[in-house]
Amino acid sequence: MSWFFLLLLALSVAVLIAAEWPRLVRRAGPLSRKQRQRAKRKEQWTVFSSSESDDFAASVERDLAQLPTVEERNPKR
């Protein structure tokens, strides 16, 4: 009977490994080092907020206000 239990144990370990294989590969696979290095580089990035976006929006509004418009002579009803 002990060989039967060893066989069941081996099969259960094999099923567990097969089920967790994608996560194991992500964690210890060949691409994991590159991903960890990229994550470390991204942690060092900083976001700067400036008034450049406000200046840009204001300039776009000015440009749109200066565009010539054409009014329809016969509006469709």
C-alpha cells in the first residue's frame, strides 16, 4: 500500500507544479531579471508638474479663436 500512496503523492506534486508553472516561470524565468531591472529603473523616475500644459492649452484656445469661420447661408432644417 505504501507504493500506492507514494504514487498519489508524486501525481499530486506533478499536478501542483503543472498548475503553478506559469507563475513559476514569470518569477524565475529568463525574462524575470529584465522585468525586475526595468521595475527598479521605473521606481527612480519622477513626474514633474509644470504650467507648460496650461500654457499649451491657452495657446490652442487662442489659435482656435483666431481661426476664420464660415457660416452656412442655407441652414438645413
